[in-house]
Amino acid sequence: MSEIGDQKEWDVVIIGGGVAGLTASIYLARAGRSVLVLDKGAGLGGRAASNEIAESRVNMGGPCAV
């Protein structure tokens, strides 16, 4: 990453902080690239994220197909 005034320049910008985006960011960072991950959600992880409900961790995985 380089800075020009108040602006930052990234090697790679990943749109989506789900499993694929986070995995890509890890490999790119290990390869020495500066990475910015953007996601519309409040947290990262996408459908693989877990929430705490009634003092228990609940995986928020995709809907079941019936």
C-alpha cells in the first residue's frame, strides 16, 4: 500500500468478505500484496459466520433445500 496525500493505494481490492474473499485475501497477503476487503455486512465471514443467540454460538449457514 502506498499513500498519496490522504488517499491510500492498494494492490488488490476484494469485494465480498465471505469464505472465498477472505481466503483470497490471505493468499494475496502471504504473497506480499496489500489487500483491502470490502463487505456490505456488519462483519466478515458471509454465510459461514456465527452469531451468539441465547448464550450459544449458531452458524448462519445457507438455507436448506427441501
